[in-house]
Amino acid sequence: MKRLLLTAVFLAIAATGFAQELVVKDFRPDPTDIAAVKYEIKDFGGEPCALIKLGLVLTDVTFEGDIVKSEYKGGEWWLYLIDGATWLNVKTKKYLPLRYEFAPLAKKTVYLMQIEVPQVKRDGPTGKMAISSNVKNADVFIDGEKVSSILPFTYEGSEGEHIVKIEADGYNPATMPFSIQLRRKLALNVMLMATGSLTVDGISYEMIPVAGGSFKMGSVAKKEKAGGFNYDKPAHYVSLRPFKIGKTEVSQALWVKIMGSNPSNNQGMDLPVENVSWYDVIEFIEKLNQQYGTNFRLPTEAEWEYAARGGGVTEADSFSGNGAFDKCVVKGVTTLPVGIKQPNSLGLHDMSGNVAEWCSDWLSKYTNDPQLNPSGPETGVQKITRGGSYADDEWFMNCSCRGHARPDVISPSIGFRLAEDN
């Protein structure tokens, strides 16, 4: 009996020694972060909570303490605690429980907490996972351990379940589970979305960052186009600050999610929304921003043309794309699902064709004067549309071509995409 007790004690000690501990590497208030106010949660007494943003790649975690709400978002845990809370317990299946005590939290304040996961041991046979992404310069973490600062990267690890987290400046962090199989090399592609991108109930709208710069805006053609609008001349130099613009036109799925109904003539959740006036679009953006704390807006026409030209890299009067016309442009008898055609060099789809796109500017004539971040006149009669639609002639799909319509007009050939400040 004594031998059995000693064996049990030895096994308990061995198990405790083998289990690894989580380590708090950083804990501090962040006075520049207003998330605790912007996304305020109140406790049961109606008082605003403090918010701990916890950096921990593990998702199978439970928390104990004076917690009102916890949620995993954007690669980190958001923990809302009552005013004056002084401790937090973190429990996982794989590691020893962690108890961390701190000075009393202050309501409406954001605290940053970083927990380090013990380095993964690679005893015994291993397998490989080739990890790639749409971003090359990014920090790659496997089970909390930083393993690379560039992609693609091949990770060799022990058999079983792992978690990869990828972080890059200007992008939302992405976390994904994966499995290593013995003596096999598998592949995993982790796509990052630019900061400000939105995912609502499985409906994603991705933003693409566009570096600022200068370009020649307007048509450089010597002859007038057939049909002959003369609003796209003279070509003139424009300089823009960095901004972000939607990878695709806004879909009917996102519109219905925010507005509750579908006004489109040609209906399908993956098709671009249309039959919406400029005023309808502004109402949609206001509701979207109010509900999700985003800062979306319509692009200026200068931003639109700069992005359509791939960041102003071409001055030719041509469509937006990175290939042949029929591979990049939606033209025919109706709209097609957003994003199925080949994108331009910035990764933007359907800048030419599918639906023409509302911009923020009122229509006015160009001058030869160079401009800095132009936004058009303060008043006017018609709003700018850009890119042409599936129903237009090819020349109308040139990056320089300016469409226009009264802001109360609805048409099955006019939709929009979102923009935001960088």
C-alpha cells in the first residue's frame, strides 16, 4: 500500500513538472485606445467596464474573475471586467492554470495583456506544413512561438494539432488551426484582410490599402471617344494621401444584412447591389458605421481612378485589370458575382464593368491645375459614377471615363464600393 502511495505521489509530481506554464510578458493600460468607450459594455449595476485586450493565440480558454463578457476577435481576447477588478484566472486544457493579479482596473480604460505560450517541444518524428499568405513581410507564430518574419515559410513540428497566428502591419491578425501528419508535407494558405475590413455573420468585406502618390488623372487620348463626353480632359496631376478601398463592389448580401431588404433588379446574394441611389448608399454607410464602429465612406473620384490604374502606374486610356479585357471586365446582359474576374495589380476586382460605382464628388469640369487630395465642389447637380457597367460600351469602362447621374437616380447598372482613410 505504501509503495502504491509513493508511486501515485511520484506520478503527480512528474505530471506537474511536465505541464508547462503560461507567462504574462506584458500588462499595461493604453490611454490611446478608446475601444472601451467605443464598444462600451456595462456591468450588472449599469457602470461601464474596463477592457483587457489579451494577446493569446489559444482559443480553448476559460477565464475566471469579475468578468462581464469575453469574446475572441481579431486574433485576441477581449475581456470586459468590472471597475476595480484586481485578478484574472486563465485556464487551458494544455497548460497549467495562470492567476494574475493587478492594481484595481479603471472603468472605460483599455489594458493590454500579452501571454506567452511555452515553446513547442519537437521530440520524436515530425511532419511539415508549408504556410503561405497574401502578405510576405509578416510575423508567424506557431502555438505562441515566433518562428518566422517572412512568408512563405515551411514549419516542421510534432504530430497533432497546432495553431498559427500571422501578424502584419496594416492587416488584421489571422489565426487558424492546422494538423501536422507524420513524415508528410502539407500546405496552408492564410489570407490576411487589411485593417478596417469587416466580417459580419460570415459576410466579409475586404479593404485593400493603397499607398499615396501622384498620377496624371484624366484622359490622355488625342481624339475624342465615340459618343464623346468631354468631361475627362484635360489630364492633370493629382497627389493623394494613403487610403483604403474595397476589394470588390458591395454585395447584395451585405446590403441586406444592414438594410433588411434587397432593391436589386438582378438578385443574388453574391451579386453587386444595384438600383440604389447615391442617397441610399449614404444611408447604408451611416447605418453600417453606427452598428459596427467602422469609418467607411465613398471614394473620391480621384481615389477611384488612382486605384483603378493600379496606384497610378499607367496613364493609358484603358480598362482596369491585369490581363485581357474579357478576363478582367464584366460586360454582357447582366451582372456577375463580385470578384470572379481577374483583378488589377492592386488586387481590386470589377473596377471596369459589372456595375458603375457611385463616388462622393459632385460633377465639375477639370482644369490644368495640379491638385492635392481633391474632393470636388461642395454643391452640384449630378454625382460622379465610375467604371462603367455590364451594359456600357467598352470605351466607357476606361479608368479615366467619368459617368454622372443625379443623386436620386436608381439604376440596375449603378452600385458602389467602400473606401476609408488609412
